Amino acid sequence: MFNGLIVYDIQLDGNLSGAYRNQKDLGNVNLEIANKKDKNTEIIGTYNCLYFQDGQSNCDVELIIDKGNGLNCFSFEWRNKGGNLVFKGIGYLINQKQITVHYWTF
């Protein structure tokens, strides 16, 4: 199983900017940007997601955030352009401006 951690800053417009590490990052901190498809500022929703790792980017990923099991808990799914699941995760709201997510593959 492949897994990692990401910390998102929640922007005023509802978009997310994140810094992440995973098993393949060789000690580097990588960046992710998730732009909300609708314009509400609630964390739950669908995002166009662009992440950078090892100088490469993937702009065909969609991030879907839904309510999880528990207070301030959210489920995360990253899907490729074909709709296939790439990563799955669980996130916890740290404060009103940050959310931390543990993500994995199968």
C-alpha cells in the first residue's frame, strides 16, 4: 500500500493549497492546488486538482470531498480523467483554515 500526508490551507475563496509527503518523495515536500468547481466556500465539493511531484504535474485529477464519519472529519477521493480512483483519504479539520489528510492507494 502506498500512502502519504497532506496539509491543506483553506483559501478564502474555498480553494485549497497543500503541501504533501509520501513514500516516494525521497524526503521532498511536494505541492498540490485544488480549485473548487462551484463557488461556495464550504469544504465539501468537487475540485480540479493539480499536483506536482519530482518536477512532474498531473492536471487530470478530480478531488471529491464529502462529509466523513465524525465531527470535522471528511472523506477524500482523487480520480483520474476516466473516473478511476487514484487515491482515497480521510481528513480532519485542524482549525478554520487548515485540514490534514492521510491518503493511500490499494
